[in-house]
Amino acid sequence: MDILTPFAIKDLHLKNRIVMPPMCNFNIEKHDGIPTDWHFTHYASRAIGGCGLIIIEMTNVEGDGRITNRCMGLWNDEQQEALARIVKVCHDFGAKVGIQIGHAGRKAEDAIDPVAPSAIAFSEKYRTPRALTTEEVEAMVLKYQDAVARAVEANVDTIEIHGAHGYLIHQFHSQISNIRTDKYGKDLSLFGCEVIKAAKSVMPKEMPLIMRISAREYIDGGYDILGGIKLCKKYLEAGVDVFHISSGGEGPIGASGGPGAHAGYQVPLARKIKEALDVPVIAVGRLESPHLADAVIGNHDADLVAIGRGVLRNPNWTIEAAKQLGKEIEYPNFAIKAGF
């Protein structure tokens, strides 16, 4: 088994195990959340380059939920129609497409009214958010559900819920940012579980749900990998099919241990969750060396590898990786009329 071995779960069939992870581009010029020709070209070129699965960047459930006003959104018809155009061209060139649905919460830099589980600022550089009421949290679940339904209508192949990197779901399941006393404070995973169940309710039965999660935090008092495994277990029971394993993002790094800067530094986290829960996982984090990425799959550390920086630098990373590894690859049919 290697990075070019096909992978399937439910109705998602990938030609290889190479994933373009969601990476925010901050390229919405009109601040309307609608992807442009730039996004069309950006994602189409990675489909042409051979990625098995392209996960479109964090796309937000409401205007004030964006990291910045230059981020994508999915709360109206115009945004949905533009997304569908991107999905179609990627399909035409042989890639499957997912989209990451999220909300920045207290990390929404341009929000008029930033919100969070509790009124705790991310850092001194950020504004103090307003704590959501219980009723507003319940309404937020429905906003996630609506965005997922729109993505399904746009013909995506899978959904990824963003529960990592200090954004809203992560803020709810972290004791660093959630000091609520209502039901969402008594059970820190409740909001995430409700979002998962709401998403599954509007997804086709055989469409897999991915969740990106920070498997551990790096702030003093944050949860460790054992805490990450407990969270993943709850989310698995709620309906997650695949976990996309990252780490950190919750606040200033403390003495409890900083993230590594070396190649593959998050792979051990992916393997621990895979082994503990017997669930497919995506490994990510400085895996742009084809030999390293191939080893992650060959050693059964993960089921899929997400290549971020490498694919940004070279849209044809997959084709080049196959060449370096001496493996055969099926090239996309460039004669296909894909709307260019």
C-alpha cells in the first residue's frame, strides 16, 4: 500500500490517498463570501495535478463567522452556485471534492460582533467576544446544518467539519475558552456533537463526514493526546467517519510543550487516534517529501496524507511524487471540456 493506492469509505472512492487540505487564501475581493475565478483556477489546477481529494478551504456559516472578510461563505444562493462551478471542474479532472465548514468564533478578525462560548479573548491582539446565549448556540447548529445542505446541493463528495485550530467548535470543547455554566459548559463536546448530527441529517446516508480536530493543545492547562482521543470518541459516536488530525491553535503556546517544526511532527498523533478508535485518519503537517508521505501510508500511520505547502508550491505535486517514487500514475484527460 502506498500514496497512489485507491481508498474508499462509503460512497467516497478516491483514486489515490493524496489530499489537498483546506487552506484559507483570503482572496474574496468583494467581501461577499463568493468564490471567484481565482478560486476556480486554484482548485482546478490541483485536480489537474492529480490530487485524489481536494478539501476546499474553511467556508463559513455566517458573515461574522469568517476569519476575515476575504474568506469564503456558504449562507446564500450566489455562494452555493459559485461553489458548484468549482466542484464540477474538479470532478471533470478526476478529483473528488470536500469542503470544510466552520466558524471562526473569537478568532473572527473583521466581525462586527465576534462571538464565542465565553467572553474570553484569544489574545491581547483580539477583541473580547460576546458569549453566545444558549438559544444562540442552538441556532448556530442550524446555521452549520444549512451550510452543509448547500454544500451537498453543490455536489460535493464529502463534508469536513472544522473542529480544530482554535475556531468555534474547538473553543467549545476546550476548557481554556469555555467556562459556561449551561448545558454547553457541562458537556464541552455537546456543541460539536450537535453540529455533527445536524450535518449528518442533511447528508446522503453513504456520504462520509470528516472532522478536523486538534488532537492536543499546546497552551498551559490545555488537553493532551488522551483528551484528544476522548473527544474523538464522542465525535465518532455522534457520526464522524474520518478524522483529520492536526494540533494546537487554541492560544499562546505555554511551557507544557510547543509543536514541533520537523517533518511529520503530527503523524504520531494521527497514529494514536487511529489505533485507539480503529477509525480512518488523515495525517497532515510537513509531509511534502514524497518519500515521507509514502512511508506514512506504508507504515499504516494513517490512511490518507494531506499535503499543504507542497501542493501550494506545486499544483502537480502528485505527478512529481509518482515520478520520484518510480510509480505509475493515471494522468487527467486534458481534452475534457471543463468550463475553461
